[in-house]
Amino acid sequence: MRIDSGEIVFLFGGQGSQLYRMGEELYRQNPVFRHWMERGDAVIRRITGRSFLHELYEAPHRISEDFDDLELTHPAIFVYEYALAAALIDAGIRPSAVLGASLGEVAACAIAGACSFDDVLPALGQQALALQRGCRAGGMMALMADPATFSESPVLSRRAALAGVLGPTHYVIAVPDMWMEDVEAHLRARKFLYSLLPVRQPFHSPWVEPLPTGASAALLQVPFSPPRIKVFSSRTASQVLAPDASHLLRAALDPMRFRDAILEVETLGPSRYVDVTPSGTLANLVTANLAGSASTVLAVGSPFGREATGLARVLSKLRAA
């Protein structure tokens, strides 16, 4: 059944959204999702000699463990989001726009037809190897606070970088290893609500520049085409008419302007947002940015799994709309 989906926007996220066993129920039950996961895993095995499917579903990992091995998470997030979007499209849910944040910008561009799965995934595999081996160590934290508190804090403004403004009371910071203890002590003393993201690198900050040798070379060889649908970017907080490798490289380096990007999409009128991230966290952030809007937000994934059930629920609601 094909749905008239002129106002559907798919949301793609990046590092921090991943978790062990993500998509397991869909992998067992949805042939489209399984096809793309297995196809992607075969590509990454040839490049790294490692299988993210094995680590996700066969190795004895618990969902509560941090899935923070960049060689695996970097391609796995892309493949998961592409596979879930493909499953939705196969079920008749065709977006008229996509919005990416960080690594999610790559998946958004691939679903929009600006680059192909088979071209961009090998580049991400090579990039993951280079980043894992040569990127400065650090981490990222999500804070539930007014973003103004970042610049008001002498510790945060000196020891961290504002990696992204996600909502009116949500932002992300990047911190190099040498200052991690200082920043955490400060946050605890100030009674900030925060969480450590499962990331070992301080992305979206000056501390990951310049990129390690090899982190950009493969992506620069990927061919790009004009997208078939609208592509919105959290890097630029605007529509990107001609995505290219340089834009996607900067998407991991520049701060995320997710709140501004959502507000820009909202200027087009009410939308039905569909979060295709593994944990479904973008849905909550969109909701926080939509005060007074007639838009709706749905998510398939969650930290508790059961994505096949989530997909059925999302399809039912979209078909009923």
C-alpha cells in the first residue's frame, strides 16, 4: 500500500544513538531490513575484517553495555538507518524530505538519492578505521539545560566545546580526555542533568581537526547527484540543494544546529516526522522543539528494542492519517 506522504520527513541521527542488539527483532522478521543489514555487513567485513552483525546479535553483549567501538558503530549506524528507511519505503511510506544530524547526514543523503549505498558505505568503513586509529581521544555529553548555561560556565567554555544545540533545554558538549574529569566534577557540583554518550571521540569540536590521514580521502571519491527529495542539514540548519563530500565531512566536525534545522523545516508547514535512529531519541528532541505546532512525531526504535512492533505501530498511524 503506497501512502500519499507529501509531508513526511525522515530523521537520521549519528553517534550516541547506537546500542547493542539494535534492530534485532526487525532483523529476524523484516526481509527488507535484513537484506540491507546483511549487504552492509558484507561490505564492512571486506574492509575491516570485522562483522557488526556478529557484535550486535551473536556476541554476548547486553543492551546496557556501551556500544562505542567506532570501527563498528560508524558503519553500523549508517546501515541500520538506511535499512529501516528502506523498510518504511518498501511498506509505502515515501518521504518528501529528510533531515540528518552528524553521521545521520550521510544516511539522509543516501536515501534522498544524492549518493548510493554501495558507493558511500565503503568510504565510511575506511573512514572508521582512520578515525579509530588517529582521532584524539575524548567523549561527548548530553545536557538537559538551557544552552546559554554553556557560555555562562567558565569551566565548560574553557574545557569543552559546544557540539550542538538540540532543543530549548538540550545541548551536547565535546570534551578531550585530559579535561573529562574536570568537566564531570563541575557538572555534578552544579547539579546539571547530563549523560555520557557512548562515543570515545570529541566530535563536532576543534579537537578532531585536522582529520586523521585517510579519514577524508575515501569519501572525497564518492560520486554525488542532485537529491530526488529535499535534504535538510543540522550542520547548516537549511536545505542543502547539492550535497557533496565536503559537506558530509564537515557534518562530523561542525556543531549540530538541530533545533534551528527543525524550525526551518517547520516553515514549510506541518509535517509528520519519522525517527529512524536506533534509539528513537530524535523524536523526543523534535517534540521539545514543536511547541504550538500541528506536526506529529513517530519513532520506530527505542532503547528497549522491539522495533518490529514499533514499525507496525508507525505504519498503522501513518496509514490512518
